[in-house]
Amino acid sequence: MTGPAPRTIAEHRSAVLARTAPLGAVEVPVEHCAQTPGLVLARDVAAAAAVPAFDNSAMDGYAVRLADLPADGSEVTLPVVADVRPGPPPDVADPASDVVGMKSTGVDGSGTVNSIPTTPAGAVRIMTGAALPAGFDAVVPVERTSTGRFVAGGPTAERTVTLARQPRDHVRRAATDLRPGDLLARAGTTAGPGLVAAAAAAGLTTLAVHRRPRVAVISTGSELADLGTAAPGTIPDSNSLMLAALARDLGADVVRVGAVPDHPDALRAALDDVTDTARPADLVVTSGGVSAGASDVVREVLASGAADDVELAAVAMRPGRPQAVATWRGVPWIAVPGNPVSAFVSFTLFVRPALRRLAGHEGTTPVRTGRAATGWTSPPGVEQVLPVTTGPDGVTPAARDGHHLAALPRADALVIVPAAVEKVVAGDPVAIVALDGESR
């Protein structure tokens, strides 16, 4: 293994992504997608049924035959011969229904309900979403008739209605939204609320999605202590909590190992525990121990030859210069620095894209261009990664010193300043990586 190779943020991200691939497909109920945000389609999704499934009323009103209405828009009075509500026919769903004039009903090949008895001319009281009776081809909204309005829950009272031809028919025709076989979404699309609704409406009961990534989070350092147990010379293990929360926010299943001491055998054992099991991790993320100090246990284990495909890197960025990527028992391993801000930045720039790839997302983390609301200096020769807050005038550093932990609760984005830029002036364009859930 050679020493750290200097590289850019983009080069190290490429090295990380080269070790990951989308996880296999699993068939899950549509309801599961509604309850588990962030699942990504493994295959294209096509409609199984027509939407709407049958011709139905787009308004509360009266179904009519246009042939019964004068073409010049003159009003005509028609008998009200039936009452159609949404849902199955009353003789199937509710024998005690007050629906008037309906006999045995069904959905015929044209997608309309049949068997409404009528006089030579007649109107059918109909509610929004109810199937249009066979032979009827338009709906007149109730507010444009002599009835004026319906009383919620009230039975049919009117025996006649005065109405006129309307410019629109107010009918949702069968299959005008979706036909069987129509594409709903491509593979790589997140199974969000809109897709869940369309899939359910189009007759699908399951979707093929990529399996959720299983991530093991380990922090290293003999100085780390569990919360509430800190003693002199120790600090709380905040990193594993932060990294676990970030991974869960991306939809991953997380195994948080917590802190292991600066001893190679302890780290090896922790890595074995999360990779050599019935349900091994799909990705291991460690924080700390990757620099050049005498106690940097990650670097020691990587140098021992126990891991495969090891790359130690000195990424020309601040914060987060020391980085590493390797494979442990066939599982990708991303090692980030132990400083909390460095770990946070490294997760966003390197771990987040890896998790997106595992989950089946296409492309990398979106980067947009914004403006600096104020000015600041940037260290020469490295890409500065600065936690910022966004406002109407642009972005502002979240703390006076971007390396301070106090910046993280305030930040809603990261700004990446090119290595050649040593001073950012208010109004300058800046590259922004959002931290909100929508972008992740």
C-alpha cells in the first residue's frame, strides 16, 4: 500500500462510487412504499388497469342524454328516473339503499353502468365519481339546474328537473388518464406519494424496488465515551450518533456499533461483527483514526493488509483532508476523519452518494449555483467546504469558524469554494449542496 495520494473531492467521490453498485430488487406491497420513504424503483412501472376504470361523473348533478336537450341551449324539464351514488350497485352493496329505479347493474365493456330504466326522456341524479349509466353521455352540474344544490346525505326529493345543454359534458371517460400498459415511472425513480397513488389507482399491488441499504456505523477513539458517562480525558461519542442519523435520514437501515478503542484487534472484531453475519452490512462507515497520528487505528488496520482495495487519500479540501476507502470481507468501507464537522462534511460529499447508489438512485448529489450574501476568506490551494445558511440574499457562513461544531445545527447547505479562490465577495456565485431531505 502506497502513501496518501492527493486528489480532488470529485476524484475521491469517484473512488468511493467505484466500490458500490445498486442493491438487488425486492418485490414489496404498494402499501409498504407508502410507509417507507425513499425506496427506489428497480424496474419500470406500467399501469395494470385503466384509470378511470369506467365513465364517471366529474360533478354532482344530473346525467342526461344530449339527444334529449335542445342544441340551442334552451331549458327543458325532464323526469328524474334514478339516483346513482359512487360505489358498487345498491343491490350488491346495500339492499336497503334509497337509490331510485335501479335494477341489477354491472359494468359493461364500454366502462359504463347499465340497466337504468328510463322513459323516452329522463335525467339521473348522480354524484361525483359515480358510474355514468349506459346510454347517458353528459352531466349537468346541480348548481346549473332548477334544483340548485343537493342536501348532503339527503334522499332523492325532486321528481323533475329543469336544465339545459352545457358547453362541457362533465364526464371522466374510461382510460382517458391511463390505459393498461402506460408507463408510470422509470427504474431509478423514487417511489414517492405520487407514484404510490398512481400505482394503486392503476391496479398494481406490488412494486419492484431496490433493497434498503444496511449501514454499519463505527466511531474510533479510546477517548470516546457513551453519553452521560464522560470522565476526565474523555468526550461523548457524538460522531456515531450523527452519522447514524444522517444515514437513517437517507432511508438506510443502520447498525450503530458506537465507539471502539484505539486498538487494531478491537476494530477488526467490530468490522467482522458487522460483515460476517447472516445479514451483513452493505456499507461500513468509520470515523476517526484515519490521519497520521500514533493512535490512528483505522490507518493501522488498513496498512496491515487485512483489508482489500485500500486507498488512503489526502483530499485537497478543508475540512476533511484525510480520507480512506477499502473493502472488508467484500463490503465497501468508507473511513472519514474524527472531527465532527469533518465527519459531517465527508458524509455529505462521499457517503451520501454511495448510499444513493446502493439504494438505486441514478446520478450523484445535486449541486446548484447560488450567491454569497456576505464575503469570507478561503484557504489557498484547497477546496473549502463551508456549512452555510440560505436566505433571500444568498448564503452566509453558519459560524464564524466553519470548523466549529456550532455551525452544524444552523446549516442547511454546504458551499464548495474552488481551490483557486482565496476570497469570496458578496454577490459571487457559489456551488451549493443542499442538506434538506428533498435533496438527499
